[in-house]
Amino acid sequence: MKIITTVPDMQRESAALRGQGRTIGFVPTMGYLHAGHISLVDRARQEADAVVLSIYVNPTQFGPGEDFQQYPRDFSRDEAMAADAGVDFIFYPSDTEMYPEGHCTVVSVHEITDNLCGASRPGHFDGVTTICTKLFHAVNPHFAVFGQKDYQQCAVIRRMVQDLNMDLEIVTAPIVREPDGLAMSSRNVYLSGAERKDALLLYSALGLAKRRIAEGETGTAILIREMTDLIGSGSHTRIDYVKIVHPDTLRDLEAIDDTAVGMLAVFAGRTRLIDNMLFSK
Ligand code: AMP
């Protein structure tokens, strides 16, 4: 496994692989790897000759007062996990490599960023789409794998790739959960024991809605109220949003006609957690 820290070196490796007719699968991450990230690597390994994993805590996708400084980082642990998982290259750039003096270009996707995390975290998706564009140009992969855990991010990246005619495929991989249902996240390390217990209410609420839909309930106002009540029963939870949206447009739905996605963002203590689940009538 090679560790690459500069964009030109990454571009050279990628060009050499392509020159040998090898396909490149790319997994962008912010590091502090867990089994969710490794599932994306496994997926990439199934379909690519070479797997590139990037580790970069991107400052531009964090808002003021968010956890950029505290975000967990442990490169040597990540390096060992990536090697075990069969990663071929880690792209591990510095801030000055990604945002050198004078950098002033932003890639901005509109409309599907209006709702959900786009509304709660102004500027977040501009940071995501800008860094993903830069990483795609550095790695030049045939495809990139993203987790459904960040459902809106997947939709935004797909839109960007289509709108800007980027020549790569976006693959979405399922959410990996702890045995009790909590969606894996690097931020779960922030949770105290009591917060970790309350964090389970996210998965319980999504499961409740799924059951109620299976019983025939299609009104989203009722489903949202029931999910809100359940999540609100925790003493450490504070809801950012509880929504049921169209799977493609991410607009709020009044009723579930066919398929929908339940989308949650909830603070457990000071830690903001997201989760989602696909529903069908
Ligand atoms: P992050 O390091 O949190 O920015 O995540 C990097 C990639 O891993 C993104 O595509 C995430 O959607 C994905 N990911 C994070 N957590 C999970 C999970 N629990 N299951 C599947 N994919 C995940």
C-alpha cells in the first residue's frame, strides 16, 4: 500500500494505472475508519483493479462552531485498517495541498441542497462538492463509492457528476450499523454511555415509521409526529429535523404514494447524528 500526499503524485499514479488498463475505485473519507468505511472499500475491491482511499478532514464542509478541530484523527490506526482491507493507495493530502494560498473556486449544487442538512448546515454541501470535485480530479477514478448513511450527500454528488459531465460512476453502498442498530459513524466516539443509549432512538424511530407504513399509514405528518415523540422521549436528544422526503428530489412529501426516505438529524448531547431509511408503501 502506498501513501500519496500530493495531487500531482496522485495524478501520476492514476495515469500509470489507467495506462496499464487497470480500473480505479475510489473511496473518499475523513478518516477515523470504522466498518462502514471498510464496507465501501470492500465494494470498491469487488469491481476495481486498484482501490484508492482518501483521508482528508475537509475544513470547508464544517460551519462555524462545528467540530472541525475536535474531529477524531488517527492516521496510523487508519493506515493499518486500510492495509488490512486491501487498499492499494491512501491519498492523504494536507490543507495547503488541497487549499493553497489564493484558492477561490467553489462548486455549488442548488435545489437538492435546499432541504435537510443543506438547510441546517449552510455552506456544508458547497464544501462537500468542492472537495469531491478536487479529489475526483486528483484520483481520476472510474467510480467512487459513497455510503447511503449520508443520503443527501449521495444525491448531491450524483447530481453534480451528471450536471458537470464528470466521467465517473457514483456507487452507493448500504448503511453499516452496530449490532443494536446505531449507524456507524466516526462521531460515535463523542457519545457518553447515556447519550449512546439515547442515540438508538434514531434507528427505533425509523423502524417505527417503517412498521406503521407496512400497516397502511401513508400520512407523513402523523409518521413524523410519532417519530418525533419517540426521539423526544430521550433525555439527551434534541431534534434538528425529522422528515420524510422524495428519494430523488429530497422534497418533503405529504403522503407516501410509492417510495420515500425517512431522514433524521438529531443531537445526542452535543453530537449531531444523522440516519435514514428507505420506505415503500
Ligand atoms: P466520512 O468519513 O464520515 O466522511 O464518511 C466517508 C464515507 O463513508 C461516506 O461516503 C459515508 O457515507 C460513508 N459512511 C460513513 N458511515 C457509514 C456507515 N455507517 N455505513 C456505510 N457507509 C458509511
